[in-house]
Amino acid sequence: MLRYLAKRFSYYAVLLIVAVFLAYALSATALRPRTYFEAKVPRPAAASVERQLDDLNLNDHTPVVERFGHWAGDLLHGDLGRTIHDTPVTDDFRRRVWVSLRLLLLGSLLGMALGVAAGAWSAVRQYRISDRLLTVFSFVLLSTPVFLVALFLKNGAIAAKDVAGHEVVPFTGYETPGLTGGIGAHLADWALHLLLPTLSLALGGLATYSRYQRGTMLDVLGSDYLRTAEAKGLTRGRALVKHGLRTAVIPMSTMFAYSFLGIFTGAAFTETIFGWHGMGEWFIQSINEQDVNSVVAVNLFAAVVVLASGFLADTLHAALDPRVRS
């Protein structure tokens, strides 16, 4: 298994290099940081604009490959370059990355766990009223954009505040400013602020995973090995969990890796709606400001997270299916 994982790791390392280069090339050619400096009032001299662009490694007169080589060399020393405001990109990255990670990880893991459980349960109860209700609920969620779900949850929290006369569930920010108390009070505060943004991401994952898990579970229910397990004395429930669910969940491990980018895209809207100053909000701001280095930093984060999810999916796949690691 270690040999298999080592091969997959090297494969993802190459993919990461390619993804980062393509992200840099696309950002450097599509964005126009020159217009940011030329639009200042009073308009600076052309020589001054050129000097600033050179200092920030953003000069579009320099070949993209040369600029990428300079940026990659700095990256090896932990430097992500300078923002268009001439501040370290690394500072913004460090401040925002943990804000987004806790939201993304909780949202994706919760959505996957609930979706797999709901899909398996729905398959076992095929065509019953509970199965039909879950199907309708899933399709409603699948047809609803993430930002609309987030707005619905936020408006619900605002309405609850109006009725109760006080804030029932926090709907802005990721912590209460100036909160006093011990670690328990801060953890509870973080959990409450996480509730609505995490739910807005998890609900979409629940709907998607439940549909796929229901289909794979239905394929397993009529299998010979499941009937054999029951014939050997296992109860229906134990046979389903020990043999049926383990086989049916294998495709979900692969799906988890490649649906993570969709969750990250949804997080960009969720962070903006709920006032979370994370990577998604930063990405939108950086594009509006023509800030190439910041956009590339966010793309680097997304690539690392997606490819790390892929490696985790391969690990789970190998653990669940011995044929993969043979």
C-alpha cells in the first residue's frame, strides 16, 4: 500500500506544479495591474508605473515565464510575493487561510457524512414515503444555488432575531469582537458562528452525496455476497453495514476529492454573505483590484486542498478495496 500511495503522491505533486503554472499564466495574462496604477489621480509618470510594476513582479512587458520563475523562486523561500498595495501576500494568506479551512473542512465532511448516511438509508427504504420525501428534498437543494441557500439561512436568523428581540444565532463574522471568558466561551462562540455558513455548504453536499450513495447502495442490495453473508448468520443490519455499505461507499471516496472544488466555489459566496474574511472573499476582491499575486495565492491554496483531498480519497479507496493496492 505504501508503494501505491508513493506513486499517487508523486503524481499529485506533478499535477500541483502544472496547476500552479496554469493559474499564474492565466492570472498574469487576464488581469491588468497596470490599469490600477495608471488610474490614480493625479496620474503618475510612465516611468514611475514601470518601476512599481517591476518591483511587484507584475510588469506585463516581462514574459510570463520569466515572471513565474521569479515568483516560484520566492515561493521556495515561503514568499508569495507582494500585493498590488505593496504589502506581503503571505500576511493576508496566513490570516485568511485558517478562516476558510475550518469552514471548508467542516462543511465538506458534514455534507459527506450526512449524504452517505441519508443515501444508504434511502436505498434500504426504497419507494417508501421517507425515500420519496428525501428525493424531493435533495432535488430542491440541488437546484438551489449555494448563495441562495446562504441568504435564506441568514434571513431566517435575522427574522428569528426580530421575533426573539435578541440574536438567536450569529449571522455575521466568525467570532464575537471583544468576547471575554475562557477557552470554553470562545469555542462555543466559534461553533455558533460556524453553524449557518457550514450548513449552507453542507446542505448541497448532503443532496449530492445522498443521490449517488442511494444509487450505489441499490446496486449492492441485490448482490450475491450480501445474501451469502446473511445465509452465514449475519443479521440484515450487520450484513448491510459490514459488507454492503463498505462496498457502496468506495465510489464516494473518489467523488469527495473532485467535488471539493465546487465546495470552495460555494464558500466564496458564503464568506461574502456571512462576513467571513476568508480566501473566497479575498479571491473576489483580488480580481476586482487586478491583484495577480493574490489571485495566484488563492489558486495555490485551492490546488493544494483539492489535490490533498484526492490523495486522501486514494488512501480511503485503497483501504476499502484491497484490489487497488495489490
